[in-house]
Amino acid sequence: MDSTAAAREFDVIVFGATGFVGALTAAYLAENAPAGTKIALAGRNGAKLEAARAELPAAAREWPLVLADADDEAQLSAMARRARVVCTTVGPYLRYGRALATACAAEGTDYVDLTGEVPFVHWSIEANAEAAKASGARIVHSCGFDSVPSELGAYLVHREVEKAGAGSMGATTMVVRSMRGGASGGTIDSMRVVAEEASDPATRRILGNPQALSFDPGSDVPRPTAKQPGDMSTLAASSVDPSLSGRLAPFFMSSYNTRVVRRSSYLLGNAYGPDFRYGEAMAVGSNPVLSRVVAAGVAGGTIAAFGIMAVQPLRPIVDRLLPKPGSGPSEEARDNGHFTTETFTRTSTGRRFSARIHAEGDPGYKATAVMLGESALALALDRERLPERAGVLTASTAMGDVLVDRLRAADFEIEVRELG
């Protein structure tokens, strides 16, 4: 990796610190980053940055402020040169994220974000992968609830299958077993932007391609060809694993997370196996009749929501009903949230494995701040333990066991086991 990174002025710059999730991430770092970690806050408005800093825990009160606008390439490049890692919550990334990702790739600066936008990551691979490899930068997209639980669940199962000599992964499904909390306003805004972009035929082809992110410019690694499950299908829970019952609903971020997990396998040389098929679903009860009705309702509602977002005259209706960007729930609501995911696989030898991830805190806000903050700290402080890999990466391929260890230390419950 870039040897100049060790001499950077800051370990982490939080870009977007005046926003809701940016402030939560900064607060998490103030309370949990090791003493001596050099952190700065960045944004385009100095007065707002000062006000945001004043609301943070005491450890952040002396953090330097960096002025940078998401549209000012010179300012973004100058900011990137000052840090080991830039941690950005400024989205939607299709609108506001391109220049920063490019600056970090060029300057050898590691980068983490919260995007859930397939077209943005597809663009980033094409635009930044070669520059990041040349500079030694790790450009790591989607380090929050999208898509860390998905990523680490598949990664840990893969490692356990490999360790057990149980062949390769086949049908693999991440099931959201329980969740309290909602999608953040930023996630909803990203969905709005993607729906708008879908009017372009080229974007629609990217969105409809299950392996849209399984490529690197100039790479000779073959793109996987195994047929992938649909993103909006309901399915019998027992088809995922015999321990489950009822009907499973589609998980609303499946159409994004699945592409990221498949990219991880691709970046590892298709290590998850030639028959690796990955989908995501959500538990809605074990009663066979009631769960079927609820699952069908969730599927229909999700499809309808995307459809409405894509129709210009109907967007004001959605805007009134859904969370606004930069907004979020109360501290009490954030504290009362939680999530549990479990990733199941059946291997080529017929053996079954699962990985369970549980965390307290609203998944889109409090838990996301932990995942994003620990991702930034892993890249900044644990560089000697990270995989020797640069480019446009994923959480598991950039950080792997280092991030797992950090999240466990942050009170995430992470377990992997072979099933009977």
C-alpha cells in the first residue's frame, strides 16, 4: 500500500459531519476511537461544522475542521491528501459522491461510504478501480447496514466451509430474522435517485443484471454464470434451511446487497464456488397461511414503492410519507432498535452452515454508525493486518477478519457454525 499514508495529517476525516448519520458516526468515533487517533470533521459550511462539533462528546471538541464542497474537485483532492481514510456520509452518491471517490483513488487515500446505489458502484469500478490499484487506495463502498451484515455473513460461511473441507457454497440466503428500526432518510433518498436514473435504458440494464458489479477493468477473472435467484420473490422458508418454517418475504435491499456479495466472491477469484447462488429474504412469521399473505404483501408493496418513485408526478406522495434525508429517529428510538440476520448455505457436498449477526441499535442509524466507524478505524489503524489488496473493494475483501474482530469488540454478536 501507499507508504505515504503513514505520514498523513489525519487518520480519519468524517465528511458530512453536519448530517444526521455523519454526526452519529462522529459521535461514535469520539467515544470509541483509541486515544491519539487523529480525526477531523469536514463539510462545506464552517459555521455548521462548528455547531456540529459543539454537540459531540468532549473528546471531539478540539478536532480540526476541514472545508470541502462535494462539487469542488480541488478541495476534495486537498482533503484526501491529508487523511489515511475519508469516511463519507454525503449522499445520494450518484449526485454527490463521484468527485470524492475519484480524488481518494488518485491520492492513495482509503475511502468508506454508505451507498446503496448499484449504478454508483458500477460507475466507481469503471472510473476508479485502476487508479486505486495504482495508488494503493482501498475504495470500500457500503459499510453500513447496507451491506456489512450481508457481506460478513457470506464471508464467514465461506471461511467455515473452506476450513471444514466441505466443498464450495451453493444456494446461499441471508435471512433477516428480526429487525426493529427503519431505512434511513439517506437510504430512501438514494432509492429515489436510482428510480429516477432507471429511466435511462443503460441504467436499467445495470439494475437488472445480477452480476452487475462482478467485474474489474482489464481483469481476466471470468464473470460468474450461475443463475441467481430473483430479488423480489417470496419463497418457502424450508427451502432455505430445514430449521425454518413459513414463507419468507423479499428483503427490500436485496437488489443491492446481493450484487455486493457476488462482487466479493468475484474479487476473491470466484472463491465462493461455481454454483454460488445468493439471495436475501425477510422472516415474517412461521404460520404457513399468514406468512404467505404477509410475504406477498411485502413483495407487492416493495415493487409498488419503486414504481411510484420512478413516476415523477407521484414522487410528492412518497416524499410526504417516507423519511427525509438528513432526518432520523429520536435517541430513544435508535437505542430500542436491533437486527438479527442469519446466512444459510448448503455446500456442494450437501453440508449445511450458517452465520448469525446480531446488534442492538436501529440498523439504519445507530448500528450503521458503529459499522461505518469501525470500518474507518480498521482501515486507518489496522493496516498491517489488512489483506494486501487495493482497488474498488467490498467490506469483506478490504477488511475481512479485522472488521469481524472490531465489530465483536463493539458488542456485535457474530457466530458461525455447521448445522446438523
